[in-house]
Amino acid sequence: MLRDHLFARTPLLYVLITWGIFVSLWPAPALGAPLPARLSQGDVAGRDLETVRQTLEMRAVRQQLEALGVTPAEAETKLARLSPDELHQLAQQADEIRAGGDGVGALVFVLLVVLLVILILELLGRRVISR
């Protein structure tokens, strides 16, 4: 069985256990990077406004706005009336639109869980994949 083969009392097993303990107890170096310069409120608002404008220029967003009956001029006037907090929130949501949401992360998570379940079942001696 795979379990008996993996957990056999061999010198390699003892070396791997010793190595794992040694690596986990070794102090990690302080890994740091210089902090970016703090942006002023005006710089953040300008960056947020540019992000939202770039998102509004995307073809899919423009088509959806036209389907809802909003012209580009109306969108610009609404954008100019937003408070800095509302603009920042809209810019954060615009990044999600541009990236396509969190679908990739969820897919990777599901694949990892499936692989983990298969590995555990194989180690327990259950037949998961027929050969």
C-alpha cells in the first residue's frame, strides 16, 4: 500500500523529519522593503478619478451605460459630483471589474481542495482514481 510505503521506517524519513524541525526553528531574516511615499489626499483622488475614467472608457462598460440610457457627458457630470470617499470606493470596484472579479481565486481554491482530498484518500488506502 502507498501508506505503508510512505511511512516506512527508513533513514530518509528521519532525515526529512530532522530537516523539517531544523528549518522551522531557524530564525527567518527580516524581509522588508522601503515603504512608498505617502500620497496626499489630492494625489489619491486624482489617481482614483483616472482609474474610474479608464474603466468608463472600456467598451463593455460603455455599452452597458448606453443600454441604460446614460450618455458619456452625463457620466462625466455624475463623476464630477462624487465625494472623494465615493470616488475611492468606485475606483476600488473598478479594479474588480477590470480584473474580472475573483473567479480565478475561487477556481484555484477548489482545485487545491480536490487535490488535497484525493491525496488524503490515497494515503488512507482508498482507491480514488481507477487505473
